[in-house]
Amino acid sequence: MAPFPVQGITEGDFVVVLALVDSEQPMSEVAQAIAYHGVGKRVAAQDRPLRVRYQGDLLPDDATIETAGIAPMDVLEAVYA
Amino acid sequence: MPRLPRSEWYDLTRDMNWDLSYITEDEAFPPQLSNSFGVPAHDWWAWDEPYKITYSEYVHNQAGKDAGVYSVNNVLNRSDIWDNLEPGWRAAVIAHYGAIAVAEYQAGIGEARMARFGRAAAWRNMATFGTLDETRHGQLQTYIPYQALAKEPKFDWAHKAYHTNEWGVIAARHLFDDMFLANDAVSMAIQLTFTFETGFTNLQFLGMAADAMKAGDFDFGALISSIQTDEARHAQQGEPTIKVLTKAGKADVAQDLLDRMFWRAWKLFALLTGFSMDYYTPLENRTHSFKEFMDEFINKQFIDQFRDFGLEKPWYWDQLLNEMNWTHHAYHLGVYFWRPTVWWNPVAGVGPAEREWLEEKYPGWNASFGKYWDTMGQNVRDGHPELTLPETFPVVCNSCQLPVCTPAGYAAGYLESPLPYVVEYNGRKYTFCSEPCKWVFEMQPETFAGHLSIIDRLLSGWIQPPDIPGALAYMGLSPEECGVDGTDYDWAGPVPPATKSA
């Protein structure tokens, strides 16, 4: 378990933000950690689950930073799927 | 006593050029300080400024200008004009002083480098006046806010800003170090005086002086007008420099220097002038939108000058036109949301009438950028202003050092992807907000690779604790100095009393 910095984009938001996630968190939680900085603040919440998109592909909800091979400051998108 | 007309003696007394025999050309003009780009020494002696002035004329003119500005300031500083200006205009002026005053002194250092390492006596003569000009501008723009400190404590940042690591100042320093403080004389003549001053600030200062008068800020208007007259003169060092390079078959050198700096200047211009024109200037005082100003004055004039010198539009011209639709809206939104990190009090500038104007000037604004303000306005009305304040940081571009707002361009329909540009160089990851910013870096990686952005510094442990309060302290912002909403949330409509600061 270690804090892990990524560049996060919340779907519909205007800016790339620094998001600190946990290296062993499942992607379902990583998506929430990224979206925390945009949804309800600048982007209206949607009643749909959030997922993580990485290099163009949606990652499985149970994948982790480690299993997905994500490097520090890689760009992750939190998108409504 | 008969006097010769100036035209009969000017060139003779000015042209103190001579061949070197005791030392080499490179010893007298080291390439780091005066890159000739291979143009022979004698070819530079054809350098001829379009606007000529003698030292006695210069001193006479400048004394008159100074007398005008200082006497206006002396009178108006005793009035209550400042207190009665609109909050948005006050924010624009406070932001301006912090971003520009000390940079003027730095420009004086750049001019002094051209006064010593310029390749022709005529040029060195012109740059000597430029040195005195920029010193005057630095003095004026620190003196006038200093005089008004009792009315506006934030004017302290006119002098303080460049001595801090505030994020906007890091961006400005990164640009200005590249443009003049750490630049060679020949490159500087093209990048500072032609690209930045002729291309941007000369016209911007004309517009800003007119806007100041309309807004009732006669003190600032007199100051900016006075500065602009100097800029119009010393900015002309670029034109003869380009002519010498072009005649020597080095037009590609001029084109490259110009292309790189025009983009860099655009980014900072989009930040500071973008929010000033489209959000901070009171609606009734606006004569044009930022995009209209760019279209009608900056771009048109710039293209005309390119053609005059046989140069081409930069390769990224379409991307520039694209960014003019959305970039400064995103920067304004970011400055407002991260308002504790700036030294002025940002206004939202998105009340009903302002939004109508924005929609007229930028069709689709309400559907794209208005929706962010809808969510923030609802949070304020619901009594949750804390939701309009940051808990993390925007990622900033490793070239322009400004927030990476590619998602805004994508959400507004102007970009095909929200993703930033990421490059690995010598094992380190660099993020860029645009293709031209990536290109600027890749043209000179050895110059830029060692720089740490504010986010790199956070991740490298320079900022402790690594959170918002730690970052504010690192940026030199005490709690009393952090920016707050300039209108106390008036833009959001009816707000619970507890949300108001007073």
C-alpha cells in the first residue's frame, strides 16, 4: 500500500488534476478518487458507475495500479460507463 | 551659432563600429551572449533603426513623460478613485503589477545585454535607450502601487511576486528568462522586441490604457500610455535585426526564433489578458472580446509583418486560432477555482448579463463553460462555498507552466482528445498542454529539461507538507494574502448569509 500520483481527468471536466490513489486500490475506487476532485464541484454528478480508462482501454473494476502496469503520473480518465 | 540638421551628423556620431584586432570576434561577442548565427561582422553594420533619437532628445522627452505620470499619480492618489473602481478592474490591475513590474527591471537587463552585445553600434545605441526605458517602467510600476499600499495591501505583490514561487510567477519567469533574462542579444531582438513587444504588448497597452480611462482608472491609464510610447520606440530593434538576418540568407533563423516565442507569449497572454478582457473588465466598459482583440489587432498585424519580411505564418497557426475559442475561458475558470493561490481577488464575471455577452461573443459558451459555473453557483447557493475551492492541484504544462486544460478543449468540441501530451526524456516524464508547447520543449530540451514545475516540486518533496496549505506557504501566500472571491459571490445570485465573508 503506497500513495501513488496520477494525472486524473474526470469526464466532462476542464482540467487535468493531480490525484493521489493507492497502488493496491481497485479501479472502482481509483475512479472515485479521481472524480472526487471534479464531480459535484464543477461537473454535475450522474447516476451511472464510474470506470477508469487508461491508454484508450477501460480497465476491469478489480484491476489495481500494480496489475494494470500503471506508472507514476500516467494519465487516467474517470469516465461514466 | 549655426547648428547642423540632425540628419547630417546623426549617423556619423552613432556608428562607432570598428574592426577588432587585439581580440577575436567571439571574445568580444561570445555566442552565448550574442549569437550571430553565422552572419559576418560587417554585415551587421547595415543595421539601421527606423526611429531615430538623440540622447538629449531622449532625456527631454522622458523627463516630460515622467512629470506627467507622477503628477497625475500625486493628485489621484489623494482621491478615493481606487476605492470606487469595480472589483474586477481592481483585480486586473493588482494582477498586472505583480506579473509585470519586476519583469520590467529584468527586461532592462535584457536591453543592457543588447546595449553591450548588439552587433552594431546603431543597435547598441538604441538598446541603451531601451535599458533606460525598462528601468523607468520598473520604477513607475513599483512606485505607484507602493504609494497606494495604504488603500490596497495587495499592491505589495508588485514587488513581492517575482521573489516568490507563486505558480503564475513561475510561469512568467520561465517565459521571461527564455525571452530576455537568459537570452542572447540577436535572439532577444527578435523574441522580445519584435515578437513580444511589437506583436503583443504594444497593442495590448494601447487597449489597456483606453480601457483604464473608460473604467475611471485615470492613474493606471496615464501610466500605461506613458509606457506604451517607450515600447513603440524600442520595440523597433527587431525589424532591422530581421532584415540583416534575411539579407544574409538566414530567414529560417528569424522564422524559428519568432515561431517559438510567439506561441510562448500567446500562452501567458491568454492567461492574463484573457481573463482581464472577458471577465474582469466591467461589462459596460468592454469594447471587444479577447478573441476579437486577438483577431483584429494581434493576428492581423502579425501576419502583415510576417509578409513584409517574407516570412511565413507559424506552422501551428490553426491551433492558435482554435485555442482562441476556449483556452482563456479554461484559464479563468482555473484561476477562480484555485483563487487562494493568486495574490489578487478573482471575480467570476459570470452574472446573467455577463453570460449573455459571453454567449454572444463565443456562441456555445453557456453549453460548454457555463455548465461548470452552473454547478459552482448551485454549490454557493446551497451554502457550500467550500466545494468551489481546491483540495488538490491542477497538473501544469512543462513548457508554459500553466494548467493543462485539454479536457476543456475536448468538452467544448475543439479538441479530438482530452489527453495531454506526455513525453519521456532522459528517463523523466514531461507533460504538455498542446502540441506547440511540446514542440517548444523538444526544440531545446537541454534548456528546459532541468526545470521543475510546481507539480514536479510537490512530488519531489520540495513542498512540505505536500498539501494546499503547504503549497500556499511555499508560494509565499499568507492566509491574509490568498485570493478570495472578488464580489463575495454576488455572481451566484441569492446566497445564504453565512456564505458571505462579512
